[in-house]
Amino acid sequence: MRCKPMGHMRRIGRTGLLMILAVLGGWFLIAGGLGAEVAGAAADSRTDSGMTDSSKQPVKPSGVDWEQYPVRYMINWQFYLGEEPGPGAKWTPLDEAAGKRLADYKGTLWLKRELPELPPRDPYMVLSEFKHAEVFLDGKSVYEFNMRNPDPYMNPAAALLPVRLSPDDAGKTVSIKLLWDRKPMPSYWNNLGDRFTIFKSFIAREWILLVYGVIFLISGTISLFMFLRRRQELLYFWFTILTYCAGTGMITLITALQWFFDGIYRLYYFRDALLTIGITANIGFYTVALGKEYQRTYRVLIGVMGTYSLVTVAAAFIHPGLYVSLLVQWLPYVMLALFSVMTYTLARYIRNHRTRETFWLGFGYVFLLIFGFLHVLLNYFAFLQDRLQWPRLLLELSPHMLPVGILLFLFSLAMVIFGRFSEVHRQLQRYARELAAKNEEMAVYDQLKDDFLRNTSHELRTPLHGIAGLTESLLDGAAGPVDGHMKGNLQLILDSSNRLLRLVNDILDLYHMMHRDLKLKPEPVDPRQAAGVVIAALTPLARRKGLATHVGIPENNGLAVHADPNRLEQILYNLIGNAIRYTVEGAVTVVAEPAPGGMVTIAVEDTGPGITPERMTTLFQPFAAAESSSGGGTGLGLSITKQLVEMQGGTFAIGPRPGGGTRASFTLPAALVSPEQSAAEGAAAAWTELASLAPEPAAVLPLAPAFDEGWNDAAAGSEPGSNAADAPNNAPVVTSPLPVTANARKTSVAPMDDTLHGQPTILLVDDEPINLQVLQHYLRGEPYRLLQAKDGQEALRLLAGGAKPNLILLDVMMPHLTGYEVCQRIREQWSPNELPIILLSARNRIVDMTQGFDAGANDYISKPFSQGELLARVHIQLKLAQFHHSLEEQVVLRTHELEEANRILAGSVRETAEALTEVSVLEERNRIAHEMHDVVGHTLTAAIVQLEAAKKLSDRDFGKSVERLDVSK
């Protein structure tokens, strides 16, 4: 990504400069604050060069203020060259000039002086930068390091030798024996003070190194994690190596660790080898960051520096002297050459590519060179300090020059990685959006593929169904007697069409399995019964090849599996069919036996040639049928079989049969109950559900007359058994002589007065003439009248014109109007009980059937179907329609009878009420008369009342009036 204006680069540069100033200011505060106490005291007691000379006054052993100066540097030492000095040995003052002359000496060096007054608590003398040392107090050895068994793996610059003293040792002579190897005396090599204060002074100087190290190691760990997730990104790999080298190097610069860990000095020895490895990682990082422009050049640099690193590491173990030479003498020249090439290539790359990434690459590289140069200048050229008079701030920050430079450098490289990561994140977001769009597009394509597959299967099934249906009709003698030769040819056509139909079904099953939408209905199944059904169906095929078929499962064996019965038969069809196809002579046997783990093993064994080992690898791959001299197949059977078995919780295996042949076996879970018990429980549950739907007993109505009795008679004006299918095939509509009334378009079908005692009328609706022909042949021998419609629109016109079919056979896939739409329009006027509709379709998915029933269909038949299935379903729908019509008539009759009975009952109740009213009036009069008159008067009054009542009653019923007169007597 190129930065648009140069002003953007300037803003980035100002940001980087402010960051550097902030870092430098922080370290200035650290140097001036946290280390003020210890560093100030040490500075007051330290000479310019750390050596004694004539201008410096010796430290007196008395009057030392340890509170004000807790850490002291001892001067006024004397030295002796040679083995152990005797009593008359000549000791020489150790001044600056003498210290420089030691650079030419190799051997034993002795140092001595008198100890000053010591701190009252836990005094220590700490020596540094010595590889071998032994300390004596008044001639007695009190400390030894690497003297008796010298260890070559030692870095003197990092050695820290703490010598424990006692406050009573003040005034004693301390002698130090050193093994010297041609180097000048260090400028600051001893400290005297109490243990806590000395350790505190080390921590004050070195704690920041621990912070650097932890930051670098955490950065390296994050980078390593990112590299492990994306191994193709070598930028993370090189950054991980670089940060681990820097972090380990920073931590091993902390000399205070030697207070706690013995033997850690060896780690300091191998520490400097990390420098060469880090330089190699640096070159590798820039190789990846700069891309292919300078790839060949940087690969050469990686090869050179990588080889140098390997030689250095090997020399560290083999030859310590060569190891030191490679690091101290030769490495600067190698670095000069490598960084010169890198500087040139990086400058050209930044000039040609002004991007954020190149800015950070150049920024980190430049500041690494600047701070690295200052570090070398201030530490390796100490003699320039007196001549150039370095600023105090620069001197205070000199220990931090290299860490700060490395920190800024790694920060810049981290910004490069962050930029790459951000770019990758943006790309991922873009790719995610593109992928989402592609997924939506693929979903559309997938739906189109599904539609294509369903429509293609329909188009394939339709002609195949027609071929199979017509062939079957011809074999049944629909066109007359068939001789033996023609019958064989027709049988061959029928077998071929059925084979193609099975292939279409296998392809659809495989598709449903791939999309995991194949529905299973497991239930207890008797494997012997299922095998018997399949064997019975395939026995004619086996006999034509001279093969015997056996079901080797004994009766009443108690074996039952929990599986989908239809899919179990499909599995057996595939396995037994394959066995018959590939077996030349012998037999095909089906066996079953219990298996461990609550399973049942079912196996199909044959005596064929078997399966070659090289074909076993592709045996279950779709469309990879094994080749055989007996013929081949598509290879879908075993693939579908294996998946069907696994979907039902079993396993499938195929292999050689003992004695020759092939044994294909599969396991299925054993059923917990027998199939008979399961069927009984299912029936009981069904009756319970029916009882819950009708909790109150209903009146029992007379049954309708038998279907065959009521509808087998010929209608007026037609002969029994006449069929519209006898009309020519080119007739667009074949109708019966049944009269068409004007009542056809009422909200319900007419009462079918002319069909209840005649032949039922069936309307055939299909856009394929061959399908209409197949339906005619299937229904030819039945007492039905047939009407034909070439599409849904013509069927609706027939119904609107007054046609009154008793049943409609309606195809689903038709032009203009689908079967679903035609069914919905018919249901707007006629209910399913009034006009049954059976949908015919090659679509056999649950969703298709559900859509058909939702449209108002009474039944749904999937193509291909047999003549028996079609006749059975047509018969039951006509029977149900007749029952419905009979029930309506019975309801009307019963309603009329109830109305008449209700009318008679209402009249009787009214008369009874009037009579009861008169009787109550008479009784009330009698009671009143009884109260008003005596016995005689009451009798007369009652007689008069009875006479009056009899007189009134005589007008309507003379007999009753006479009875009343008799009572009055």
C-alpha cells in the first residue's frame, strides 16, 4: 500500500521521533532517580580510570562513614607476577600504567592490600571480570573460583565473585591469586560493602534488563504462536528467533543472577553466540519483508551469516579460544560487510517503495545502527572518554544504548508484522464478504441442482414407467396372446426398464444420503421374513442362471433387528442381486446369527469368483463397480448399502468366503421386542388414540351396500365393462356416454344417481400420452368409465362443463398448471369426500407428498407404481366415496324420521298438558267446595261440577263424558 502524500511520511517520522524522545526521557529519569543513591556514592569513591596513582590519596581504614557511602571501591593495590611470593618478594603498586602492561602478561598474578574498616552487618567483597580467582586473608584461603579444575567455558566479563567477610577482618591483609591471560586490568573490578546494599546496587543497574528481556520473550512467544498457526508466514518465524535471542541476551546480562544460581556462568559463556544467530534472523526477516526484489542477494547473506553462526557455535564447544576470536576479532568485519549490503539494498528499496512498511523497516534499522554504534563507541573505546569529554547524560545512558536500540528495532519490526496482520485481516474480511456472496450464489446453484435432479428424475421415471407399464400390459395379454419368443423379448424390455428405474432410485438415494435428509423409520423386523421376500422376488433371475437360492435362517429363532423394513429389503436386494450377478454356478445363501454387543449379523454368501484385492480399495466408491466376466454395474449398490447400514447403527464388511466365493455381512442392532409384539402394541396404541378421539359412543348407522354390488351394474344406455380407453389414442378427450347434467358446478358433486347403480367414472389427467396409455391399460379390465384430459386446464374445463367423475387421477408435473394448483382449484368447490383426487408423481420426497396433501389430495402415488397398487388405491378411494355418500343418505333419512317423531311427540305433549290443566282446575274447585259446604252441599256441588265437566267433554270425547257421568252418580 503506497502512502499518498509525503506529508503522511513526515507525520509518521514525527511520531517515531516523539516516541524516541519519550523513551530517552524515561531512561534519563530512571538513571537520575532510582540509581541516585548508590550510583552517587560509587561515583564519589571511584577514580577516573579505576586505578591508583600518585595523585590519589589511599583509603584510610578508620573513619569510614558506611551510612553515607554504603558501597566502596578499594584502590591502592599492589601486584606480584609469578608463583606464590615468598617473604622477600617485591610487590609493585598497581597504577594505571601497570594495569595496561598486564595486557602482555600470561601467568599467575597476585594482588594484595590491607582491608579497611568493614560494614558492621554482613560485609562482602565482590570481584568481577576474573575467570580464575582465589582469595586469602592473612595467608589463609577463604574463597576459590575455577582454580583447581579450570573450566574453559567461562566468560570473564560476566563473572561475579562474592567473597564473604567478617567485621573482625578489618586490618587484615587480603591477597587475590589470579590466572592471567593477556588482558589489561579492568577499570572497576571490586566492590566492598554489606551484602544487601551491594545487591541493591546491582538491581538498581540491571532491573531494566529484566524488563527488556521479558518484553522480548513475550513478543517472541506471541510471534511463535502466530507462526504455528500460519506456517507459511516466515516473517513470524524470523521475528520469533530474533526476539528470543534478544530476550535471552538481555536476561543473561543480569550478573546479579549469580547470587542465586551456582554454575550459571556457563550460560554467560554461550550467550554471545546468540549475537550471530540474531543477525541471521535479522537478515531473514528483511529477506521476507522486502519480497522478491532482493531475494537472491539476501539468501546469499543468510547463507554466509548462517554458516558463520554454525561455526561459532561449534567453536564454543570445541575450541574456546577460537570461539572468542570469532566473536571479538572477526565478527565486526563480517557485520560491517553484511550491514553495508543491507544498508544499500534497504535504501534503494525505501526510495522505490514509499509505504508504511518500508518506513518502519528503515526506522528500526537506522536506530539499531545508531544505538549500536554509540554502544561500541562508549564501551569498547573507553580511552576516548577523557579526550572527548562525553556528556554526563550520555555516560549515564551508555549501559542502555544497546537495549534501547534493540527495543526500537524490534518495535519497528513488530509494526511491520502488525501492518501485515492488519492487511491480512482486511483481506480476510474482503474474502469473507466474497465467500458469503459465493455461498449465496452456490446456494442458488445448489437449489437449481436439486430442482434439476428432481425434474430429471421425473422425466426419466415417466418414460421408464410408461415402458414398464405397457410391457407389463402386453405380457398380461392386453393386445392379445403373446408367443414364447415375443414373451421373452417383452420380459427383457421389462427387466431393463426396471433396472433403469432402480438406477434412478439409487442415484436419488445417494443424493439424499449426501445431504443427510434420508428419513428412516426403524421398527422390529424379522430378518428371515425380509430375506424370504427378497429371495422370492429374485429367484426367477437366479433360476435363469442355474443358481440355487437359500434362506439359511431357521424358523422361530428369536432373531429380530431394529431397522427400517423397506431399507433392510433394499440392502438385501443389493447384496443378493450382486451375488446372483457375479456367480456363475452354485448357490446364494442368506444367513443370520447373534453378534456381541446386542447386534445381529446378517450375511449373504455366494460361490462366485470372489473379489480381487486391488478392487477392494475402490469397492465402496460410487460408480466404481468391480469388473467381472459376468457383467458389471454402476457401483452404487454397495456404496448405498454401506451407508444405509451405518445410518442404522451397524457395520458392513465384505471379504472372501471360506471355501471360495464372497461373503458380504452387516450388523444391525437387535430388537428388544419381537415384530409380533411390536405390531400388537402399535395396534393397541392406534385403538387407544381412536378411542380418545371419540370418547362418547355414537349411534350405529347401517352400512352402505357393498361396492361390487352397487357399482358393478351397467348404467342405462351402456354395456357392462365398456371402457373409454377403447377409443383411439389420438382422441383428445375420451368420455363415456354418461349424461352430463347442469348441476356439475354446484358446491358439491351431484348425488351421482346415475353412477351409484352404474360404472364409476374416473378422470385421467396427464400431459404425457404414454402415461395416459399406461393408465388405460392398467384400468382396462375394471368396471370403470374413463375420461381423459391432456393438462390441468382441460380438466378444469371438463369439470366446469358439467362432467361428474367419481375420482380424478392427477399428474403433478404438467405445463401451465401443476397438479397441486389444479387440486387447489377443485377444492374450492368440492371437498375431498365429495370428489377424491389421487396425485401421481415421480417425486417421492416427504416435502412433495406433504405439499400434495396440503393442496387437498386424498392420496399420493409415487412413480413407478404397479398395476396392483394403482387398482387397490383407486378401489379404496371409490369405496370411501361411496361410504360417504351412503352416510349422507342415512343421515338425511334419520333426520327426517327424527323430525316426524318430534312433531308427533310435540302434539301429544300439548294435549297432555291441556288435560292436566283441566284436571288441576277441577281439583281446585273441589277443594274450595269442600271447605265452603257440608257433606250434602259438597256432594251436590261436586255433582253439578261433574255434570258441567262432562258436558264440556262430550263435545270432544263422548266416551269420556259418559265415564264422568258414571263417576258423578
